[in-house]
Amino acid sequence: MPEHLKLTTDFRRDRLRLVEQLREEGVQDLAVLHAFALVPRHLFVPDAMHHRAYKNTPIPIGDGQTISSPEIHAISLELAEIHQGDRVLEVGTGSGFQTALLAALGADVYSIERLTSLSNRARDTLLTLGYQVHLEIGDGSLGLPSHAPYSAIIVGAAAKKPPAALFEQLVEGGRLIVPVGTSNQTLYRYTQRGAEHIRERIGGARFVPLIEEST
Ligand code: SAH
């Protein structure tokens, strides 16, 4: 079998079992479930963790960082309401797994990561799999104004409070998914409505901290 085909057929049963589990947990968006069936999560985690890649758990990815559980990614993507062609900003590329899910959903993905080592690794994996995304290095708490506005912004690290710059980079009706807090965290969705941001609580969360170098 050609190498690139093997990459996506390995662990296929485990991947489909995970999709079924996400559905049972209440994820309904078929495009999101389909993205999970396509993207090989094991290639985004260290080799020693391959056997855990399709369990619904967070996994350490090196540099003191963690890839969120599939369920958190699925819920975030569902509530971000990603449509084909939407311009989306991801803060915290990490392993690049969620970046790949966003690309599989057909989004025009911009992803910013502060750690060069992680971004480079993510770039290699995404290139191998053929996903075309824009990866940037920098402090994502400032957003990425050069390509704003975004239909959705998904923050993969917990902020003490939602960074003001991110609200300014949303389109009208745009969604910001962001975990807020330190030891006790809550995942929120903010929707941009005129001068207001409508806040909805998604649930409790445990993310690595968002490092805000510029404050
Ligand atoms: N969703 C990712 C996991 C993200 S872990 C995945 O699928 O793998 C959170 C990431 O946010 C880490 O890689 C961390 O380095 C990064 N991060 C933390 N603060 C940041 C900041 N201010 N700007 C950009 N990236 C940041």
C-alpha cells in the first residue's frame, strides 16, 4: 500500500469507534464527525502515545503542552459553526490536530503558536497529510490583525480573561470560543452582535495557560 494511504488507513477502526463515541456524547454536527473520521489523530501525538490517540483523553505533546480531548475539540468546533470557506483563527497550534480538523471542515485556517518547535512539528505533520493552512509564530493573545476579520476564533489555552484584541477581529455574528480561568476554568462562546458580545457557558474545562507576553 502506498505510504500516504497507509497514514490514513492505520487505526481506522479505532478512529470510527471514537466518532461513534463522540456522537453518543451528543456531538451532532455531521461535518465535525466526518472531520474526526478523516484526520489521523495518532500522527499528531508522540509515537509512544499512538495507542492512546483514539481514546477520549488529553495527551501530552511535548514542550509542556497538551492536546485537548477529542470531545473538547469536537464541541468547540461544533459551537464555532465552521462552514466551508470561513476564515478562522486558531490560537495555540500545538500539535496541529485541531488545525487539521479545521482544514478538513473546509475553513481557510490561520493558526498562531508561540513555541517555534511545536509550530515546526505541526507544519511537518500537516504538510505530510496534505493540509493547506497558514501557520504563524507569535503571541496569539493579540490575535492576527493582518488577516482579520475572522468568522470564528478558537483559543486552545486558558486566558485569565478573554483577550480584548480577539473581539475586535471577529466579523459581525462571529464566534469566539475561549477557556477562561486559572485552576477553575470555564469554556465560553462569545458571539459578536454589534457593540456587544453575547456570552454562553459551554462547560468546565482544563486547558494549559495562555501566555500573554505582551501584557
Ligand atoms: N488544540 C491544540 C492544543 C493546544 S495546547 C492541538 O490540537 O494540539 C495550547 C497551545 O497554545 C500550546 O501549544 C501553547 O504553546 C500555545 N500558546 C499558549 N499561549 C499562547 C499565546 N499567547 N499565543 C500563541 N500560542 C500560545
